[in-house]
Amino acid sequence: MGVIDGLTARFGKTYAGAPDVLAEQLAADAAVQSADTLLLTVTNQLGVDFNAKMLGNIARRIAPAVGWTPAGS
């Protein structure tokens, strides 16, 4: 646990894997489904191109499968 912007922050399980596996695991996690904020860790060691592809996969393949919608939608 920690404090971010004056609020208690709790860090839980780590997920890593192929987009379809991640979507399935995230959809099955009750804590993830009830969360209003999720933290994605993006390493800076793999470069901009890799990170752009990873974030694109999250937006296009994982988010819709889990039922996430962009903020303000």
C-alpha cells in the first residue's frame, strides 16, 4: 500500500502474457472489474516502438474484451 495524490493506493496481482490470456484473466478478476483505476507499468528499456505496440494491443484487443471504455465515453 502507498499514497498517491493523498489517497490510499493498493497494489495487487501482476498480469503479463498474450493479449487473449490477459483479457481472460482480467475479466475473471473481481477486483479488476470493480476498480475505477488500473495502473499499467511500461518499461523504458524496450524502446518507443515496442511500447507503442504494447499500448495499442491493450487499447485494441484487451480493453474491449474486458469491457473497458475510454474515459469520458
